[in-house]
Amino acid sequence: MTTKSMMLALAGSVASLALMTGAGLAQSSEPFRLILTHLEPPLVPNSVMDLAAELGYFEAEGVDVELVRVQQTPSAIAALQSGEGEMANIGVDALLQVIHNGATDFRAVTSPNKSLPFLIASKDDIATPADLAGRSFGVGRVGSLDHSLSTLVLSSQGVSIDDSEIVSLGQPDIRAQALLAGQVDATTMSIGVWSELPDTQGLHVLIDQDAYYEGAPVINKVNAVTGEVLTERREDVEAVIRALTRLSRDFAENPQMWVDAMMEVRPDVSPEVLEMLAQSFVGSWSVNGGMSVEELSFTSDWLYETEDFTDFEPLALEDWVDFGPVDAVLAELGTDDTMDPADR
């Protein structure tokens, strides 16, 4: 049996199971438009949304999902506000800002990909984070997201980033090339950028993505809906979350399934890179919907300490998060205690 036929058979099995349990009953005859800010399936767990459509998981839950692709978060928010979509995958910072600017009914309901897959890479002679003292560390700019998060991560390991020589370099790919060329001794980048480096001889991963997120449990993106959608299409909202949760659990249990699915939609990426990424994501899937109270609170507290939020009074968690839909899904599916805390 070919990879594609195996995936189609699996999707058919999921659909049959959903129909038997009643989840496959249609909630609405109108398409449910899910707005994404990537133009092709990304090499991170956020690809679960693309693959849920590709593999029939949305259909299995009885919801007709239409993926709407835009290039930037402001376009996603504008589409959600104008009724050109029912749900949008956006940054937590953008969600908080739009609520402060008047869209007070916007709520986060799930997070298919909680964390940025950041890691810190360095020269081989930097064996521990403490060895970064006196060495050059590349950042986007002082105060940038990578600089701020890496400050937290290193602090959690008893290291001050200020003991390093900070070098502002710009985008992650530029920082990676600077590390490769020996222009800096260490830097932060995504696992995707690291995987695409042509030659990592003399370099190694100093802090991997799991340790990075543990040191800075900042949720990057959430799926947000308006109050109107929550009221009028709540069953569809729950069906989308249920599909994403089921597929996240399947990918966590069988990383090769993600590799096979991505090979179909991203033939430009080598199987070796996909297999390496799949193993790095094993503990990163949102198997419980990605809505940890502790992590969401940490994220909010951290954001309100940044320069972009100095003029805003912090929102209470209930003013930007609605746990109702994801809790309804988990009441049906049960929780997975291996990762992604459901701490409510």
C-alpha cells in the first residue's frame, strides 16, 4: 500500500469513527473559514491545520473547513473583524492588542502550535550555557522577541545574557549564516532554520527547543474567534478543535504519520529533514488543545512587561480566553497526561 493510500485509509477510518459516535453530524451547511498566516504548510506543528484538511479530519468531525490564507497577522484580524472568516490563527500579542483597541468579544479558544520552535545553537567549544560569558551572541535586535525569550531561557539556567557580547544581526536566517561563518559564537534560531544549514560541523545545539520552551513557556499563537461565532457556530468551533486535537494526538503517537503527510504537501523538503523535525516535535503537539492556564498566564504577564504594552492595563485571562469549547472537547475525548497540560 502506498503512503498516500495509507493516509486516505486512515482518514476514512477517522470519518467512520466520527460518524458512529455522532461527531460526524453536520453542524452547519456554511463553510467554516479558518484564516492562516502561512501560504504553505509550515515545517512546525502549526501544519496540523493544513493536514487536518488534507487528511479529512475536519470532514470526519462534520465541519466543512475552508482554509483562507493571508500573508500577515493584520490581514487575518481584519478578515475576522469583517466577517470574512470564522476563526484566525494569530499571535497572542496581536489578540491582546485588538481587544484593547475595541474588539472586546474576541477570544482564544485553542492553540494548535503553542511554542515557537526556538533553540540556541553555538560553537562546539561552548559546552554549557555558562560558557556563553564573554562570547558573542547574535540577536535580531536588543528587545526583539528572540532576544527577550533567550534572556528568560538563559536566566532559568542561572546565566545572564548580559554577560555575553550582544550582536544585532536581524532575521534568523541571517543570524544562522553569521554563526556558520564564525562571525558570532552563538545565536537563537528555529529548528527549521537549523535543519536547513548546509553544514553544521563545529556547531551544536546548546539548548534544544523543549528546554527552550521550558525556560520561556510563552504561547506564540492561538486560534481566535468572535463572540458572534462562539454563539452562533459553537458546535463548529468545537468540531474544529476536536479534529485538531485528534490529529495532534495521532502525530504525537506516530511521528512517521506527520512525515508521510508532509512529504505529500511539501515535496521540496527532503525526507531526512522531515524525519529529524518529526522527532523534535514528539513532545510539542497540542494533544489537549494547547490551553494551559499556567502557560497562558505566563504569556500574558510577560507580554505586559514588554515595550509594546506599556500603555495598556493587563487584561484578565477570562477577557481574552474562552476555555468552554476546548473543555467540551476534552470532556468527550479525555485528556492526555503525557504533554500539553490541561491544568484547569
